[in-house]
Amino acid sequence: MNYLSTLPSFSLDLPLDYAQLLAQLTARIRDTQLRATLAINTTLIQLYWQIGQEILSRQDQQGWGTKVVARLAQDLRREFPSLAGLSSRNLQYMRAFAKAWPDAEFVQQVVAQIPWGHNVRLLEAVQDPVERAWYAQQTIENGWSRNVLSLQVESGLYQRQGRVVSNFTRTLPAAQSELAQQLLKDPYTFDFLSLGIEAKERELEQGLLAHVRAFLLELGKGFALVGSQYHLAIGGQDYYLDLLFYHLKLRCFVIIDLKMGEFKPEDSGKMNFYLAAADDLLRHPTDQPSIGLILCKTQNRIVSEYALRGMSQPIGVAQWQLTRALPPELRQDLPTSEEVDAALNTEERENN
């Protein structure tokens, strides 16, 4: 509803710039509310860290046990009945939080900038401190919700980021090369798709476009979809790019070529041709050189490295997968195909 429509009739003789002033003040108030909310979050998390530090200190010096922490939670809730977050369990999280982040300056500058629920999720899911700090910083940079953060942790984004096989160091300026390498990953996980064994590349492309929001989330921040089967007329012939993106941070076009099978050396030659044409036909004077990403079902990294060595255009090669690979400790507990066959044969003999 328009605010002006709710005013009494005598208010119609308002100054000409009244609507503009109202819009400016509304935006300013909302901005202040947002900054106040962020400030409250920062102050609260710093308080949690200080409480955790106190508990840690007394456990080390006086041997506090869980019963003392439980009593402390009970007394604090009695003193502050309207303040949530003072349960015994949450005090234990505060202790773990303080132990995980001993540097007060890092707490203030990084982890205090994300909600408490995000911090608890990181404490539960990520053991390595370097990896945990990376996810915290990425959460701030990308504005991840807690669900998205959980998804990125579960998909092993930290291990996948920057692993793409590429020739960027040889074909791009140093700063652009480093950024491109960081932004691309290997493998890409498309567990939001349902594809049959006999699926074709066009079906993979259509599936990604049908789930474009999930696809963009997996690609990472900054990718803007320009088109699919993007037409290029070259030398009187028609060529079509599977997927064409523009990356806002790299300031360049990104061509993605989808492969249902294993990477082949000739795939890099085809991408080299596409990039040369795209730079002539699409690239603006202020754009950086276009980048190609070949997404294949499987690849031999050594073969990929040799194939890219002779290419003049910046190209990366990565795998895509429909489901996340199981961690080694779980994989070793699964039966082999031979063991499954033997068990089925035994069951069949017993039934007969």
C-alpha cells in the first residue's frame, strides 16, 4: 500500500519533494536497523566468546565439571529470564567456541560477523581450524544462510575449490590467473539432478537449466547466465556454445562445454577455438580474456595437463558428479561387488 494514500485529504497539499524525502528517510531507517541488528549479533557473539573463555579458564585452573556448568546456566537463566541462549548446552558450545577461536581479534573481525547458528554448525561439522576459518570467511563474502553453509561443508567445497586442471598461469595475467583458479573447482556436484545411465549431453544441459538456482549455487558467486546453446556465426558456419556465462568478479565471459564421457585431448582444441571466436565476437574492450571450462564425467588429470599445455586460450578441465563421493573411512566398510554377488548367490541357493 502507498503511504500517501493513507493520509487524510488535507495532506494532499504536501511539498513537491515530500515523496522523495519520505523514500530517503525510509531507506536510511532500514539501513540503520540492519546495522543495529548486525551490531547486536557481533556484541552477542563476543559475549558468548568471553563466557566461553571464563569457563575454559576455570576448567583448567579449578577443574570445573559439567555439573558446575549446568548450575551456572541455571543461575544465569534465573538472573536473565528473558535472555535466550543461556542453556547448559549452549554454554558448552560457548566453551567449544572459545577453544576453537583463541584469537580475540579474529573473533571480532570474522566469526562475530556471522550468526551464532552458523558458528555452531562450523563447530559441529569442521574440525580443522584452517578449513573452519575458510568457511567462516566465505560465509561473510557470499552471504550464505545456515542451510547453504551446511550444504557447502557437506559437499567438501574446501577440498574441491581451486583443484581444476588449467593452463591459467600461462595464459592469463598473474592476478587474473590466481583468481580464476580459486573460483573454479573439481569436481562439481550436481546431486540435484536425476539422470539415467544413457543420458545425453543435451539432457544434462537441460537438467542444469531446469535447476538453474542450484546450478548457480554450485558454480559459486559471480556467475551470471547469458544463454544456453549460444549461437556464434563463424566463417559462414553455425556454432553453438553449451552454456555461456559472464563472471562479475573476473570481468569476463566463461564458456562451459558439457561432456557425458571422459575428457579427450581434442576437447581442448574445440574449446580453444570457441574462446578465440568469443573474444573477437563477444568481448568488450574493458573485458578480460574469456575463460573456458570443460565439464566431463571423468578425466585423467595427466592427460588433461598435457592437452592444455599447447593451448593459447585459458581453459580449465573439471569433473562433474551426480552424488558426493563417500569418505575413505566409510568407503572401506562397504562390501565389494564380488562380496555382494557372493552373498546374493548364497541367498539364492538357500532359497532353492
